[in-house]
Amino acid sequence: MTDLFIGIYPYVVCALLLYALIVALRRYFVGALNPAEAPASKPSAPAFAVLRTILIAFVLSRALIWTVGYVGNALSGSLDTYLDNQLFIWTQWDAPHYLGIAENGYVTEGDARLHIVFYPLYPYLVRGLHAIFPFLSITAWAFIVSNAALLGAAYVLFRLAEGTYGSRCARRAVWLFLFCPTGMFFSIPYTESIFLLSTLLSVLSARKQRFLCALLFGALASFSRLPGAVCAVPLYYELIRAARRRGDGKARALLMSSLKCLPILSGFAAYMIINAVVTGNPFQFLIYQRGHWGQSAGSVFRTARYTAYYLVHPNVDWYRWGVWIPQSAFLLLSAVMLALSARRLNAPDLAYALMYENVVISPTMLISGPRYLCAMYPAHLILARIRRRWARALVYALLAALYIYCVWMYTVNRILL
């Protein structure tokens, strides 16, 4: 039975994603090349009401994360450890690397030389704020930046969802986002909040035909994480539509729009320049990723296959609970979600999700799939658009179980990556 699972699982995941991709490609290019008249803008909710909703959801979701950790540690007999080691618990795993860059910059000696694989926007922003306002520590600024960016991302997500799907869907999307299963990573010293904020600002700017802003924010996204370059997908769609409305031919619209998307890569180019200045090699981050973390270019099929294999035959037993169980669940659920919404989700959002998932899931020896997938903004839109009450109740119950599981793994077992 286990061998059957290992054999079938990657084919199921890839078949679902392939179906979604086939539908997405047709809808994406048909919609871009044959633009209809712009729909009437939907009524905008007052900013105060939106901010009130976001703040309520933010406070409740952060309190619940801490409470699950409190209850979990109380049940496991380690409550004193949990209460006495709050700073350590909320700065585990990759957080010390970002804090190290914020404090010392990129260095070339010791284990800290490996920090070059972590992108600069988030730690440089923390470093800059600390230099201007030194009365707060690097760590304090790291938490402030993460949570401020989280609130900003929630607001921009609301406006993006509102403009396309309406205010009711936007409110649900915000609640689902702030209560997402790996939501703790958006509030601690990780780059996820800054990445998502810059991504959403790029997508929203493109949708409003503010293309220079979309390029700027897209470049910032690619300066915070490599998948930031995927902002080019919704931007390309809107550029083609704008060109076609001006009367450009199809070939010209496709070509010129692709060229206009290139500045998004300037963020990644700046990161490569930092690699070259610090180490002498613009591709040094790839060498460290391959040599230290065992990561190189792969495929979704390969990732799904070894995820299924290590779920059954874990190389380290605790990896099964903290890595392979949540990763296998998120891979399958995201594939099902994209396949079911392929004909209903806005075409550029669907195309973004498929490209983003392929980029973040493909590397060899992926161990942070759930964290990466929760930063895929269309996922929250898809879940918010579930209409049938029984389906919504079922999905929300599953998300609640995943939420408790992931927070428990991170705060009690200290093993979610």
C-alpha cells in the first residue's frame, strides 16, 4: 500500500496542475489578446472599515498562534520552557540568518558566509531602520517590519480582491490570509511579509494600469525572493490588454509587453551584483544552496515523489511530522484547489499561482513548501470564493486543523521549517 501511494501521489499532483495549466494558458492569452471593455468598478469599502477588519483579524490570529503554543506546551509538560524562551521560539530556523544580515551585512567567513543565499530587501530594510532609529534593537525592528508589512499586505489583498471579486470576498480573503496555517512566519523575522506586500502592490498597480509602479514593486519583490519575478505574469497580461485597446496588433502587443516586463528582474540583478561584490561570483548563492542545503533545479514531479517517499520512509523521524506530512498535504491541496478553480479564477491570478507554485516547489530537497505556498496570494482568493456553505464549512474545518497542526509543530515540537 505504501509503495502504491509513493507511485501514485506525484502523478495525481502533476495531473491536477497540468489540467489547471492547460485551462489557464487558453484563458490567459484569449483574455489578454481579446480584451473586453473594462467592467464598471465595484464600490470601495471605506478605508477605516477595512483597517478595522484587518486589525481585528490580526489581533485575534496572532493571539491564537500564541495560545495554541501555550496550550500545546502545557499539555506536553513544557510550559515553563515556552514562557521563558519566547525570543528563541519566535526567532528559530532562518530568522537568525536574516537578523545576522541585518546586523553585520553579508560576510565571507565562518558559517555566516552562507547567509548570502538569503535575499537582501528584508534584512537591509531592518538594518536601515536600526541605523536611523538605534534606540530599538535589530530584533525589535525585525518584528516591527514583518508585522507592519503583514498589515500592509492584508490591506492591499483586500483592495485587490475587492476590485475583482467584491467586498464580501475581500473580507473573507483577509480573514483566511491572517489565519492561514503557517501564518506565524509572517510575524517573525522572515522575508515572507515584505515579499507578499511588494508582490500584491505590483499586481494591484498592474490591474489599475499603473505600470511603472507595478514594475517598481515587482523589482522589490524579486529583491526579496526569487519568486518575486513571477509578478511579471499578471503585469504581462495587463500590458497586452492595454496594447490591444490602443490598437496594437497581436504580435506587437505580445513582443513589446514582454520587453516592458524585463525591469522586474532588476531586483534579482541587484542581488547578483551583491553576490559578485561580496564573494567575487554573482552565482555564489547557487553554489551554497547546492552544497549546503542540497538544493538545485528540479521539477514539481520530483518534489512530489520524494515528498511521498520520505513521508513513508523518513530520513529523520521528526522530519516526517514537521516537514513531510505538512508538505505532502499542502502540495496535494494546492493542486486540487487550482484544478477546481481553473475555470473561475481571474486568469492572471490563476496564471500567477501556477507559475509561482512551479517555481517554489521545483527545487530539490524542498523542506519549506507549506510556508512558501501560504505566500501565494491567489490561494486566499480561491478559498474566499467558495460559495456553497457545506463546501466552505468543510474547507474551513480542514484549514483549522492544518492551522493547529502547523502552529503546534512550530511552537511545541520546534520542527516546522
